[in-house]
Amino acid sequence: MLAPQDAAPFLAYRGELAALATAGCWTISALAFTAAARRLGSLALNLVRLGMAFGLFVLFGWIVRGCALPTDATAHNWLWLSLSGVVGLTLGDLCLFRALVLLGPRLTMLMMSLVPIITTLIGWVVLGERMALLSGLGMLLTVGGVAWVVMERRPGDAKGTTAVSATGLLLALGGAVGQAVGLILSKLGMEGYDALAATQIRITAALAGFIILFLILRAWPRLTAALRSPAGLGFSALGSFFGPFLGVTLSLVAVKYTLAGIAATIMAVVPVLIIPFIVIIYRERVSARAVFGALLAVAGVALLFLWPRN
């Protein structure tokens, strides 16, 4: 067991470490949800995954907090965290999961590299957060490294896929904006509140949003069909644990203990973490350009751990 003096360095970087752990969770969930979406469809998957996550939160809250639902939250917590859930996890993820189907996990996650820039700008305007020069350089290196890979043209790309790719990229951009705004709204709504319970509020609001969407679209037959796929449900369960349950909770811990822009930047390294899985599972070849971009991103994240602390 660590002594208090030994644990101090870890506590100083707990926001950044939580963000890095979030990126690891989202790497696993991106792969699992891509496999699930191809079996269930992106719309049905969103409702299934949020329902599974809600069940996990109820069980965990009852066992650990002695409170199955976040009844101890204030009206302030409920308002801002619910808005965060609808914007980030309903609207944003609706775009993101459709993009995963059209683009695949690596390119979709690479497009999500815009999240740090959007989050930093909103955090500056809304929260008054300002990055130190070293942190700004780290963000630019990380985002630049990811963008370097995004802009890579592949000789095998077919001309006929341009329209589909454009649609996928726009959807991924919508997912990025939703995630950025959702992070800022989460930070506004937490105010020292428990991160796990705060995530449960976001999940509850997002689940309600998708139920309303299903009612409007009369999409219940899609859900019925999705429930008949054991493999799809299995991948959904895996992604739900590492995504909306563990990953989203860690993301709130991250924005609680560090600047929102720094947390978002570290979380954006999913494309770097996902490359080995893509090589093994999808047997994609990784170019020297992709490796160089990954190294830039890693260097940028290293700089983000060096921002001045009070």
C-alpha cells in the first residue's frame, strides 16, 4: 500500500491519469461497438448500450453507495448533467455510431481529434480556463499528430466512396462537437458531486432521449430485431462496460481534476491506442506516416503532464 507521500505525485496527476485510462476504455469500446453496430444497427445499439449501462449503474450504486439512483443530487446537478447527457450521449453519440459504421473505428476516432480544440475554446469562453504555453504546445502536437494520419490518402481508396466518406466525416464531426459540449456541461454540473452518480444522471437523460427518438421514428421493430442477435448483444455488453459505464465515469473524473481541454486532448489519443488492434484484428497495414503521427501524439500527451500546478 502506498504511503501518503508516495501517493502524492499520483494525486497531482489524477486528472490526466483518469483521462489516459478513459482513452484505454474507449479504445476497447470503439472496437466492441463497431462489431455490435454492424449486427444491430447504430440506432438500436445506442438504446441497447445505454440500457445496459443504466443497469450497471443501478447495481453498482446500490452495492457501493447504498443508493441505486442519484437521489442525493441537487437541482443544479440534474439540470446541467442531464443537458450534458442529451447533447453528448444522445445527439453526439448518435452521429458517432453511424460514423463508425460508415468509416470504421480508426478513421472515426481520428476525426474525434477535433474534440480537444473545440473543448478548449468552449472551456476558455464558458469556464475561463486558460492553458499554459507548454500545455498548448502539447495539445497542438497531439492534435497535429492525429490530423497527420487523418489527411493521409490511400492508393486503394475508390472514387465512388467519396459521397459516403463525406457523410461519415460530417457525422464524426457532429460526434466531436457533441462530446466537447457534453464535457463542458458535465464540468458545470458536477460541482464536487460524485463522478459515478453524475455519470448515472447523464446516462439516464441520454436513455430518455433515445426512447423519445424511438417513439418519434417508430423504430421499435429495429430494437426487437437487435435483441435476436446474441453476438451483437455480447459485443454491446462489452462496449457498455468499457464505454458509458467505466469510460464516461473516468472522463468526468478527468475534467474534475484538470482543465477540460487537457482532459479532452489526452482522451483523443484513442487513434494511437487503437492502431495495434487494427493491425491484429482487421489486418490493416500501418504506414510510416501513421507511426510518425502516433509518435507526435504521444509526445504531445507527455507535455500535457507537465503543465504548472498550484
